[in-house]
Amino acid sequence: MSAAFDLLRPGLLMKKMQVMSGSLQKMVHNFLSNRQAEVQYADGSSCWFKLETGVPQGSVLGPKLFSVYISGLPQYLNDDGVNLVSYADDAYVICAATSTAELEKKVCSTMEKHIKWLEELGMVVNASKTELMVMQGEKIKVLTNNGPLPCLSEMKVLGVLFDDHLSWVPHLNRVCNSCQSLKPSLHYLNKRLSRDSLKKVITSHYFSRLYYGCEIWFACLNKKHQKRVFSMHYWALRLLIYDFKRAISRGRIDILTKRASPFQLVNFKIAKTLINVSNNAAPFNLFHDVLSHAVTERRAEYKPHFIDMSRRRIGRQSFANRITHVANRLNFDWCGISISPAALHTKLKQAFFSYLLA
């Protein structure tokens, strides 16, 4: 979509908010009403003009209102094998089929419905921003106003790079290259910052890149590629403790730096996401998927185990393979039990971070 936030129609939004309280509707209406703008260029500026559409960009409320505005799209696209994943104005439609011909037909019909629904809301569909990728199958032909959509081998989704074989190697290469570019800067700061300050820099700038979205891709890598993550991880920690000759073991480094290993950190993040989704039933689609794979026993109702409900063998990508070993490490009752974020964080660190036991 082009300029999605600028094209929101307040009148249509207020109709969707009729189920909410009157005071809340008045507040939103006041927030979107009587807005004016001017255009400045060089030393000149235009006259003030009234804005009839859109929400203030950069506001906290803007994305929330836009989500309400486009609510109903998943139900409109409801079809067997069709799922919608969206975040604000980024939307991704996932279509599944048993044959290439069926997939092509389903993608074309779903795309037509999607475009029609958006145009009824006043949105402008931008063909140049529309991307298509076929996972592990033959290429399909999908036509738009600008011609056929090319089938991509890689697609970036909210900062995570998917490839058409779900190997995650392109994303790993991108992450490692990004972290590699930071090494000269960290070497420079190593001589000028205290250990605590450098640790904060490494955590906020280096590890935030290295582990972005790791809940999705790390467990799906083979051992060879996981070793690359370990190498990048411990390079930064060895810099922190001046272990340039690699004389200290990785387990000892974890204790000295009070950092979890890559496996421990990833499992911690997966467990935290699993518990939050399961106990809060949100997002509902993800909660439904978790519930469909969960099996509880009478004697351990607060510690469910997970089974693979997939119809296709997908190895490390399967839900059960990702979750089972993590759930088995949770040494406390968690399913259906209200736990405060602070208490949950502490319990998970005690369950997964080995340096706390030293």
C-alpha cells in the first residue's frame, strides 16, 4: 500500500468503533478532527489546508487506530489454506495448496479479494511493493496492473529474511555481515570504555542484531551454521574480558560476563513467547496453533507436552521440534497460571541460564 496511514478515513473508522464506549469514540473523533497542515519548501510555505483523511504519524495511537481500521480483513479472506499475518500497514497473505495449479488459482483469487477490500477502504495498492514467494515448489504466474509478479527467492518480513527453502542461511549471512561491520567500532571502544559500559554497548548494538528474531530461525539451522552464531557471540565476550588468545573456556566466559550461551538465550526467548501466548491467548491465531499442538495429562496439567500435527515432514521447522525441548526445561507450573512479567523473567532465567548456578 502507498501512504496507508495518510488515507485512513475517519468516518469509516468511527463506524467500526461503534461497539466501543461513547467517551472513547468522542476522544478518537476529537483526535482526528480539525487537523490542518502546510507545506514548506525552501523559504516559502503554502497556506493552511484542512486534512480530511489520515492519522498523525509518529503518534502512539496512530498504528492502533489503523489496526482497528483494517480489522475484518482476515475474516473477509477466510478460506481453507489462506492465512493473514499483519503488523500495522504491513500485511502478508500465506496460501497453501496441494498442487501448483491450485496454488496459482488460490493466490490470484485471494489477491483480487484483498485489493477489492482495500480499495473500498480508500487504500491505494502499490504493485511495486507487492511481493510473491513460493516455498519449495514450482513458480506460479500472478498478474497485476503492472504485469506479472516476479517470484522472489528471498523476502524480508519485519526484519527477518525468509528464503524459498526456509534454510535461513541468507538471513544468517545478513546478520553476521551486519555484526562484522561493528567489530572495528567495538575494538575502538574497547580501549576507551569501562567494562560495564562496553557490555551495555555490546548488548544493545551487537547482540540485538545477532539475535533479532532468533526464536524463529536459530533452532532451524544445522550445527555448522549454529557454530557461526557461537563464534560471533563469543568473539564479543572475549573482547569484553581481554581474552584475545582464547585461553578461557566458553563456560567460564559465561560466568565471568554473566551472559547466557546462544542456546540458553534462544530457549529463554522461545519459552517466554510460549508462556505469554498460551496464558494471554494473544495473538489468537498463534494461540490457536499452540493449543492444537498441546496435549496435557491429568497428573501434569500445568506442564503440557507438544506433538507434531503437521501433514508434511519438515524436520527442524516443525512446531514440536522447536518447542518440546524448551517446554521440558521449564521446571515450574506455567500453563494457565497468572505470572507477573517480573516473576516470569526471574523464573525463566533460573531455568535456562547456567551461569546463575555457578
